[in-house]
Amino acid sequence: MTGWKAAAHDWAGGLTAGALLTADDVSVGTLAQYGVLGIFAAILVVFAKTAYRRETDRADRLETEVQRLNALIQDRVIGVISSATNAVEESTELMTVMAREQIAAGHRDRTRERP
């Protein structure tokens, strides 16, 4: 490579404009016809692709982290909820027994008062 192609190759870290643009994108020849504007357009396309790739990678990383944290929370919360449910069941049962005893004691007191 010589001239501007070598400079572009070095500047892009070894990637050429042809490698950066796929067949679906605007062709390099079309961009070259516009000179400086073509270079700016090529840089914009490269930046957009790089930014898109970076953001999708970031989103994937964050999604993985969210899933890991959700699993951690579920593991810790399930035990706590289970013990809390047992405590509520026990207290409800105890309150029911106490209410029955109060009703029975009130009934006994009323029957004793009658002559």
C-alpha cells in the first residue's frame, strides 16, 4: 500500500475503509468522489458502527449483571420469606387458640353467674 491508503490503514489500526464498510453500506468509491466530505462520512460510519457495537456489548454486560443480581436476591429472599411465612402461620395459630380460650373462659364465667 502506498500514499493515502497506507496512511488510512495505519490510522484505522490496520483496518482499511473497505474492511470497515460492508457491501450493504455506501461504497468507498462513492465516498471518494466527495473528497473531504467522503472522508467525514466514512469516519461517521466507522464511529457509528463502533459506538453501536460498544453500546450493545455494554447492554449485554449489564443484562448479565442484572440476571446475576436477580438470582442472588432470589436465593437470599426465598429463605427469609419462608421463615416469615412460618412465623405468621404460628402467630395466627396462637391467636386462634387464645381467642378460643377467651371465648371459652367468658362462656364459663357466664354460666357460673346464673343461679
